[in-house]
Amino acid sequence: MGELNLIPYNLKENKNKKFQFRQYIALGIILIAIIFGAIYYPYYRLNSLRKQEQSLKTQLNNGKNIIQEGEALKKEISELNEYIGKAELLTKEKLITSVKLRGIEKLIPPSIALKELNYSDSNKMILIGRTKNYNAISEFGANLRVSKDYHNAKINNISFDKDKVEYTFTLTIEGIGGNIE
């Protein structure tokens, strides 16, 4: 027996056309979404990378600040270690300036003022002083030479300052020091 077709061909065709139209619209929407996504994604990715770049720059700057602080602390530590080393060296050698200069104040004439005193590791002391009395310099040198501790004293230089009307002298004492306990 033959089939009985109760749906007219017109309706079937219209139904197929509507179905195809819906498929085309769905395909169009999908294509528009893909195109929109393809256009929008690079902008989104660019903004994301810019934010990431800014974050990395901030972290880098923070790291630089930490490195600078660390270097400053290392420098300070090395300076303190150097200072401690010098203090320990002075303690080990028992270099006591007051002992080295014991009694020298009694040998200085009243008109002489000492401006500078340098003591070197080679047991050599250099005194720089000033006075208005030229003879006081000779007296000071003679007093040192007759003492038992400073007998190697020599006057190296005497100069006259016309503006201040005073003499400036340099005196060297060698062979002082040694093992002072």
C-alpha cells in the first residue's frame, strides 16, 4: 500500500526554509561571536600583559630597594668590622698614648702650645707646636734630649709666621715605645 502524505508539501517546504533560516542565523551569530572574539582577544591580552608588566616593574623596584638597603648594610657592617679590628689591634698591642707621653708635659716650656701629635707604628712620634719665643723651641728640644725616655728628639723645622707673629716647629722623637705593659 502506498503512503499517505497528510502534510502538504508547502508546509513542509516552509518548515524546511524556517529551519535553514534559523541555522543561517545561528551560524551568523557564531561567526559574529568568533569575529568579535578575534578582535577583542588581542586587546584583552594586551591589557593583561600591561598589567603584568606594571606588576613586574613594581616588584623589580622593590627588589632594587631591598638590594640597595642590603648593600648599605653590608657597607656599614664592613665599616664596623674594620673599626672593631682596629680596636682589637690597639688592645692587643696595648698601645696606650698616655704611657708614651708620661712625663712629657713637664718638659714642655710654658710658652709652647702643641698643635698636633702623630705616633707611628715604627715607634716614631712627630710633634708640631707653636710659640712666640724662639728660645723656647731650643729649650724644649734640650729638655727632651736630656730625659731618659725622649733622648732621640730632633728639631726638624722651624718657621716664622709674620701675620701671627709666632714660630711653628716640627720635632721628631724616634725610638720611643716598645713593649709597654
